[in-house]
Amino acid sequence: TLGAATDTGDADGAVIRSAPVPVVDRAELERTLATMVGSRDQVPPMYSALKHAGRPLYEMARRGEEIARAPRRITIHRIELQDFDAVSLQFDVVCSKGTYIRVLGEELATALGTAGHLSALRRLWVEPFEACEMVTLEAVEAWVADHPGEAERPAWLFPVDAAFAALPRFEHELPEMSRLFA
């Protein structure tokens, strides 16, 4: 959403700055988005789970504290404009881990000469499950409620180790339990 920056960088935050929204067309928006593709440094937001002195930054942010944060290297692999109107944009992003989309939204608004915040975020996939359909927590809960005790799992529910398929596997046979407590 363009025209208003929030303290959290998203729609849950309080508006801290307003700015006029320039009139832009699709070509200008696409040119601006194209400048964001590639590797660069991004400063994580205060409203994040990153820790400083063992405490999450969001706790400090809620108390009005501001801590210097080191920039982190991120990569925007692809960013595409999906839709827009006078005060809002919808775009798809493929990015590296560690990228804060809220910050990307703020950077985009700044590049357009205004203020802004992220009004919605929907994750389409996460590594290594790009080809798989995302399932909401509500859908998982509904399936569990409708299939209590069912041994057969749905196709979208992978075993835990599926997330680690690219990592080397280590197998070790444990001694019999009776020998451990003899």
C-alpha cells in the first residue's frame, strides 16, 4: 500500500509517515521493480525475530528502542508486477532466504517517491517445495478433524525428512535398549 509507512512495515503497524502518491503507469512500475533484481544488502527491520543480546528485536521495537542492525546479503531472483491501482501494488517475488518482503515493499515505495507498507503477504512456496502446492494451517486442521486416527496421509503432507532431502544422510544403529540400562 502506497502513501503511508507504518512502524512495523506492515498493515498491523501504526502509521508513522504519510506521503503523496505519484501517478505511475505499468511501464514505470515494471522499470522500478527491475532495478530491485539482483544481489544487494538489506537491513533487517526492528520488527523481526532476530536477536540482540539474547532478546528478539521485536520486543525492543515494541518498547520504542532502536538497535543498529548489520545489513545482510540478499538476492532478488525475480520480481513481477501482478496488479496495481492508484495506491496499491501486487507483485510476486522469488528471493533468497533472509529477504524481508516488508522491507522490500518499503524500498519499492521509496523508489517510487512515496511512503508505503506491506498490506498482505502470501507465501507461494518455500525451498525445496517449489513444485508443491502450499496448504494453509486451516486446511491441515480441517483434514485432521475430518480424518481422526487415519493412517493414510494426504498427498500434500510430506514426511519430515522431505525438507532435508538435499542434505547428506547419516544412519546409525542404536544398541539394544536392554544393554543401555544393564
